[in-house]
Amino acid sequence: MFNKSISQMIINFAFIYSSIVCHFKAIEYLNVGETFMAFFLWFCGATSFIAIFRFKIANIVKKLKKNELEQKK
């Protein structure tokens, strides 16, 4: 359990770091005039940021599926 939580924190840190790097690189590309690359990097940064909440999202989906199955009965 302890190792799992540490590994999750390390992965979350990597996702945060990559989303910040993508954001600042996108600003650099936007200043140069390459808007497509900037928006692509912002999209990558946003998905990386959303990945931080992957376990919470999985729990919400499980609860929704469980409620859906209970309503069908």
C-alpha cells in the first residue's frame, strides 16, 4: 500500500510537470506565431492535467455504472 501511494504521487508529479512544461512551450510558440502548435501543446497539457484525477474519475464512473445497474433491476 505504501509503495503504491508513493508511485502514484511520483506519477502525479510527472503529470503536473509535463502540463506546466506544455503550457510554457505553448506560450513560446504563440509568441512566435505558430498557433496550431500552441493549441496542440495546450491540449496535451490539459489532458496531462486531467490525468492527475484519473483515480477520482474512475471512482465516479464505477459509481455511475453501479447506480445504472441497480436501476435496471
